[in-house]
Amino acid sequence: MNANRPFCFGLLGLDCLMETLTIQVTQDHIDRIAKAKKPIFGIAELIWNSVDADAKHVTVRLNRSPLGAIDTIEVIDDGLGMTMADAKAGFGNLGGSWKQYEKQTRRDKRILHGKQGQGRFRAFAVCENLSWHSTYALDGGLREFKVTGTTSNKRQFTISDENSKKGNATATGTTVTLSNVIQNQGGLDQERAVPELNKLLALYLMQYPAVRVSYDGTLIDPSAYIENRADYTLPSFLAEDGKGYLAELTVIEWTMDIDRALYLCTDAGFTLREIPPGIQAPGYQFTAYLRSNLLEQMDEQGTIDMEEFGDLRKLLDSAKEQLRRHFLQRDAEKASGIVDAWKKQDIYPYEGSPKDVMEETERQIFDVVASSLDSYVSDFKDVKPKAKKLTFNLLRAALESNPSSLQFILGEVVGLPKDKQDEFAALLRKTSLMAMINASKVVTDRLDFLKGLEYVLYNKDAKEALLERSQLHKLVSRNTWIFGDEYYLVNNDESLTNVLRKHIKNVAFEADEADTDTPVLREDGSEGVVDIGLSNIPPKEDAAQPPEQDVVVAKILNRQPTEGRHHLVIELKRPSQKINTEVLGQTESYAFAIARDERFAGVNTAWTFWALSNEMTDEARFKTEQSDRPKGMVYQMKNDPAKNYSITIWAKTWSEIIEQCTGRLKFFQERLNYSASLSTGRKHLQDTYPKFIPKIVKETKD
């Protein structure tokens, strides 16, 4: 701060001065701060300053010329006023506001808006000259002084002499006068400014109803224009700095006609930026307020305008997804009356309460779409109940199995008008709800399959009837995700020689460069057939087997290129066949046959072998509990730099696999609020795999 006038010493030893303060920053930096997308934002900053000074009443007065143009604007408040020390710090330094050191207002302990001391500059977007006349209390009396600034030099402010003022010591406050108002700023007219201020001040005025703000004679009262309000806590997420952040989203629907907006706010609810909401919500006038401490940090760091910034992108995506859910729910609420009527007519295609989040969302979409038929299809009201029920079942089937066909059904079958088709198409494109339904169906199907698998493996009657090749193997071949979603189908129930051929086929050199006709033999001279095998390289298109065959599955692991490939071969046994020394020997014979055959050594590969069944004999279990190896490992090849492959052999039980797989799905299961049971699992197998389950399971009913 530079002062070009000397100090004089006045009453009570306080500094009494008339000086010019110059902020030591470049003019273009101040110019950037002084910009506002809308002129009303500059007025709003002055209102925020007033409420931060504990004002209970703030009046914005527009003074017009005889021709009706806005000549001057006054922002008058009854707050505590600025002290001389506040003025010197605030106007003599960029970011010198006392609020950067405080969390609450000084008297009423309300939340603070500004902390950076830059808001006052935004008023320069409205006018050419600014003056602050402040009255504050000191030692039972009043002091007053004036600060002035001009757009000709936004870096410079003049502070007048401080004077004593007669009157009650509670008669404090600040009047900001904006003169030489920049013309042609229609956003300052009452009909446009009042709705904007209602949006900007909504959260604050609802939190502190005793605060009264008026603009050009009209009280700013958001509650009078609110049709609906909803508050949401968004899922927490880890930012790039490694810290976890929370965010809150408030959605306010208005009865007045406004421009939609998504406001980025501090954790306390003060607006930092306004951006388009970026969602489809036909028929709603709304604003949304995204609050997070992370946004406040971004504003301070200058990254809040960078939508491509990773953390901001994630936060905005989460907010927009919640907005889509909100308006889908609102549409469903509006449709609830007509839905009740359909239920009474027994034509509504759902029964009871939704069993999980997936079905709840599906019903919401159905309610929105189906209720629109009554509004937009002229003949639909007159359709007979049987025909309506058929239409509704068709819509439900589309949502459950093929949501992308919904628009075709609405247009070609139901006859929904083109503009309404486009509206729904936009909704389905812009929202991830359809993706959520599809993804949720995958998760719930997997949970049900695991329970069904558990049933056929461990139910006394079912496991005795379960066949290894024609049933268990078939079920596993169609659900290789149980070993991890990284797995690829490569080949099935094939000889070691075929495993060699496909192993070579997927490498960089051509298959005909290696001998693939000579069979791969085990120690006893037999060729051997493996059940299931895995590789971290996806199979060539022509290498994949038809889905009705069993599997050799490929698994992509997150491995460095120097680590080469990783294959997993599984020897699968029926539940009644325990893993014994003979089964382990069979598994070892496959591993050692590959180890002996030099054609497999052409590519750096890690080989893992599993023997998999329900139980183990004591002899087999003893081999899995050796002191120098992890539990379950029965063999590990000694590390040999001269060899470019490694081999490990494990004995695994189905309970381990099911438990690990259920653990991977637990996160999604909790958020879907879905609980699979043995009965839902059994029904899933009956409906989905009737060919591959024992007769006793097909006929079992709850």
C-alpha cells in the first residue's frame, strides 16, 4: 500500500487521515477481477458485503433521470460498518479483507460470504464511480468516513478524514453509491434483477429469514417463488490431491420464469460461478446449488473455470446425475395419480413395492413415459383396458431387456408425437439411468447366479444329481466372470496340443512358424484334455469357440510388458468328487507337460494351475498347508533366470471362489440395496439355464 498524504492525529488519538491508497498489482489483473457476466452480479457482491457486516436490512435504491434512465444506485445497509482499519486493509491491498481470518460475522455469527477481498471490484462492472460512506461505533460514539474509487484507475482509492457523528451508537451502517451507471444494462431493471437476486440469495435468505433485502422497492423473498426444494448429499470422492471431499446439492424449482442455472458455491452456500445445468428437464424452471469446500479451494487457486479439470469434471458429473434422478422422480410423482388409477384397473405392469433401486428407477421411467401417453396420444384414453395392459407390458419388457428399443415402440407402436419422441430420446441419451438399469441388471443377475451356483454345489440332492461335463461345465462356461471380468473365452475342453496352437496363434509370430502338429504329451504318454484355461491376451476373433462349448478363458492382468503373459488353467471337478492326490496329480501332469515342451517356452509366460471342487481330502489339504508357501499352493517352480516361464499349482474350493466374487460385487450390492437368496438364485438358473441344471432343481419351487 502506498499513501501519498501525511497522517494527522485527531480525537482520542485515532488516525485521522485523508490519503490515497494504491494497490500494488497490475491494472489488467484488477480489470479481470472487476468483470461480471451480468451487471446484477456486481450489485449482489455489495449486498453480500452488507450481510457480512451483520446488516439486517439491505436496500438497493435505483435513482432515475427525468428520462427514466438509471442515474445512480445506492446500496444502503444497517450493518456494523467498516472501521478505518478495515478500510485501510481492504482498499489498500488486494485480498486484504478481515474476513479471510474469520469464519463468522462479528456480531450475529452468521456464515461469511467473501474472504478474498475482491468482491468490491465487481461493482465497477456497473458504474464508473463508486463511494462507500461508512458509519461505525467506537467507545460509545459514532465515527464516519468515506472511500471513493473510479474506473479510470481501479487500483487507487481515496479515504477521507474520519469525523465524529452524532446519534445513537446503534445507527451504524454503510451506503455504497454507484454513479455514472453504465447504460444499456437491462439486467438492472426490476423485472430481470429481482428473479436473479432471488436465485443468488435464496439459500442465505432461507437460512437467515430475519435478513431483509429489497431491490427498487421489491422485497427479495425466494420462499414466495419456490415450488419445490430438495437437498442431496452427493457420494464422496477422492480428489487428485488424495483427500476425500463431500458435496451437497440443493435443487430449487421456481414458479417464476427464470433462466436455468447450476451455481458453484462455497460449502456455506455462497455463489462462486454460474454455469448451465447441462441436463434435460422439460417443463421445469429451476436452479441448482452445488456446495463443496473443494469448489472454494478451486476458486482460490483459479481452477474453478476449468471444466476439463479432473476433480471439477467428476464433481459436475455427479451433480448432473443427481439432477437427472431428481427430475425423473419429480415426473414420477406427478404421474402418481394416473398410476393409482391404472393399479385400480389392474393394468399396471408392476406389483408390490420395488425390490431394489434398479426396479425403482425402472418404474420411475415407466411412469413418466406411460403417463405421457394419456397427455400426448389423443386416442390412448379411449383404448380398452386389455389393450392398455398389453401396451404397458410391452413398455416394461423394453425397459427390462432392451431400453434402446423404447423410442421405436413409442413411435411405431404407440404413436407418440415426434416432438415428444425427441424429448424422451434426449432424456434417454443425456441420462445414465438407462445405463444404470442395464448395469444394475448385470449385477443382480450375477448375485442371483452366485446363489444359484451355491445351491447346485451344496444342496444335498442337487449336488448329487449335478453332472460335471453337461451341466456344471456349461454353467461355468457362460459365466467366466466368476473368475474375474478380465477373463476372455479362448477355447474349450481341448487337448494340450490345441492349447499350444492357440497360445502360439496369439503371439507376435505366425502359427506356421512353429510345429503345432506334434502332440503335447504328459509323462505317461497321453495327450490330456484341460477343462478351463486363462490368458492375459484376448483371443483372436477366429480362435474363440461357440458359447455352447466349454471354456479356456483368457484373463488380462495389470502387468508390465516385461512380465509377459499369464495363463490360468483350471481342472474342474463335480461337487461329489473331492480334490485328492489323484486330482492334484492330474493337474500337475498338465503343468509339467507344458514345462517340458520347449514350444511353450517361446514366449515369456507365467502359468497358474487350479484344481477346483467343493472339498479336499486330508492328504490334499496337507499339501496346501506347507510352511514355506501361501495357503492353497501345492507347487511353485524355483525362480530360474534362464527360463522365461514360471509355474504355480493351487488347490481351490468353490466356497473361496464364491466368497471372493461376492466380495467384488459387495459395493454395488449395497448401493442397489439388493439381497440375493437361494430361492432367487435357483429361480435365476431355472429361467436362464434350464438345459444345464439337474431335473430336481428345475422342479423345485419355493
